[in-house]
Amino acid sequence: MREAHPLERAVGIDHYVSDADGIGGRLRDTPEDFRVREVEDFDYAPVDADPGNYSRLVLRVTLRGWDTNDFASRLSDKLGVSRERVAWAGTKDKHAVTTQLFTVNGVDADAVPEIDHADIEAVGRAGRDLGFGDLAGNEFGITVRDPDRPENVAPVTADLAAFGGMTEDEAVAAAEAALDGDEPVPVALPNYFGQQRFGSIRPVTHEVGLHVVRGDWRGAVLAYVGNPHEDEPDDTREARAFVEEQAASDDPDWAEALDRVPGRLRYERSMLHRLDVASGTDEDWRDALEAVPSNLQRLFVNAAQSYAYNRILSARLERGLPFDRPVAGDVVCFADRDAPDGMPLPDPGREQRVDSGRVDVVTRHCERGRAFVTAPLVGRDTELADGEPGEIEREVLDDLGLSQSDFDLPGEFDSTGTRRAILLRTDLTVAGDENAPSFRFALPSGSYATVLMREYLKRGPLDL
């Protein structure tokens, strides 16, 4: 089994599915090389509907080289409204061309501004904000420039097709047909959380979350504000090192630390500002962590859950347990009846524990896309599996020193938990020439295109 890159192993991704060498090459030479379009699952009225009943303006926006959060701030500034009145379903990559919906509360269509590198179209009105649950998935078009070994697209594709349940011969034939342009090939891989979930250059978000779940607020703040990483700029590393020196001091100078932290690290500065004006109690550390926006507070705990989940999937892969079908003890989720056509999604509210007498029946449901084997995003209400899958889940949580009750937390840090499908399936089309192969596929919300592309390039996460 081929070992993953060290940065990936740091976030729980230990192996590749495909043993074939990667094709190499480069992603994102230009934003146009990485295109993302939302699969919309949000009902809205026509743009001329009564604002009294539909107070939110719905915008379809195509962004080139924009971070979603930064664009939302620019949009609110241009409209002269609070940033909190802008909402969206999914955060997109900055180094890409992305198309997605936004809602803005309390503005008219004729107020839509012009913003550089953004095509903004008012498409309707809605009675509520967009939220994460309104995103069914994303369609991707990703071009790889100047691959070193373009001939390896075929064996990687065959490995991923076999992981989804095909025989070796079927997988090779399907890969060859796809590369001939005849038809898409169904591929599959573990549904890992990608590096972006944890921080690409400095993967610490889950470390902050683990400290939070363990009740160590001081450790959480220092993991975020201190904790220098070798790939950061010199001024950032030096500032973080100074923060750690002050934290170890009996008389920390948080004002000086604040002066040394670059202005671009606005969340770190917000935390240090609260420490500077604090009274010196243990509660000051939690108050400092709560200086960041509520969505980032939730992300800390979510990242800790994601890290544990990734480790569970890696352990399952190491043990050779299947991902496309259950074994005794697994918990499956049945398909969401309301999912858009062509985008099968699990319904976490429809769970079933699989005993030895039902393995064959549930396997047939999985083969038909009616059920999905799951692993926990552990929270205070999460039930763990039985049998060997449950053994894996408990071993990972024990190794991390976690239990479900640890997630009974104050404010935005609280999490009930859920379960997530462990297998990621998609129909893949490969086009273009050997110098610039183009991969087209769609993924459900919460899944990562880079988790697929890493199998093909076999390069580190900073190159994805």
C-alpha cells in the first residue's frame, strides 16, 4: 500500500488507493484550469417577486481568483450593508473560476454592483438565507499542465474503478473506454476530508479543535496564534515564536506580541487583543478564542472530528475492509429521497446497524446506490459501530483521548455529531491531450476534488 505525503499523514490520510505512479504535472497554472460550478438545490422565486415575502435577493456569481469570504466582504461593502446579511452555501477555492449562489438580505436587484473579476447576476428572491444544506454538490473541470507521465492516467483510473467494486479486468476495460472518449468511467476512493479542511500550509485547525474538545482553551489559542510552521514567511514564524515565549513567561507582554504579528493575520490579532485587555483568569483564553467569527469557532471542532474520521478511514484501508459494501457491525445510511437526480446523497437520519444476517441484503442496497457505509464525525450524540468497524472507531478515539461526551461544549463549539459516507463515487471523464489532460466529474457537498486529484498527481498537498 503506497504511503501518503507527510503533510497528508499529519491530517489522517495515510495511504493512496492506487499503487500506480502519479502523472505529475501542475494544477492551477491559471484560475481557468480549476473550474467549479455548484449543483444548486435551493428554491427561489422570480427576481421581481414581492420583497415583503421574499426579503433576500438571490445572486448567481462567477468569480475568478476570489476567496469566497473576501468576495462576500467586498459585496457587502459595495452594497453598504452588514457582512452578516450576505450568505452562501459552500466556500470555494480562491485559485479557480467558481460559479455559486449568494443571498443578500434587504437589497434590490438594481443595487447589484460591479466588482472586478466577478460576474454577478440577480436570478431571484428567497424568504431565507442560503445555508450549507442548500448545496447538493459541485461540478469540476480540472486541467493538469505538463504531466511527467501522462500514460499513468490509465492505471490510476483502473485502480480507482476496482476500488469501487469492479473486477480487475472490468476496471481496465472501463479505464480504456474512458480514455478513448467513449464514456465516463465510475471511479471510487475513500471520502477523506482534504487538506483544505485543516490548513494547506499550516495544518493546525484540527489541533486547535482537539484542545477545545479536551477543555484546554489555553492550548487551543496557542496552537492557533503560536505554533510556527517552517513553510510560513519569516515574519510570521518570528511573531508566532514570540507569542510562545510570552505564553511561557510569568509576565507576558501581549501588547508587544500584538505589535509583532503581521496585519494579514487578523484572527490571530483579534485573539491577542483580547488577551492584552484581559484580567488574567483562565476564562480569558476561551474569551480570546471566541474573538474569531462563529463559523471559524465551529470549524475548529469540525476539523477535530474530520481528523478522527480520516484516521478511521485510513485504519479501515490498512485492515483491508471494504468501502463499497458493509461488514457485520457497520452502520449504513440510506439514500436521501430528495437528493437531486444524478447526485445520490446519504440521509444521516436514516441509519441502520448491519448485523451478520443482513450483510448480503444491505450490500445489494449499496451496489444500487440506495445505501452507504458510514463512519462517525463523532459528537455527543454519535453512536459507534459494532464488530471490527466499531473496534477501529474506538481505537482511534482512545488514541486521541476522546469520547462522545467531550463534545458537549459551550456555545458554537458544541456538536451533536453525525455519520458520513466512507466511499466517494463519481463518473469521471478524461479529455484533452497528453500535455494537458482535463478531468471532469461531480462530487456531493462536503467532498473534495483534491482527494481525487491527489491519486492522479501523487504530489504533495501544496501542489494541489
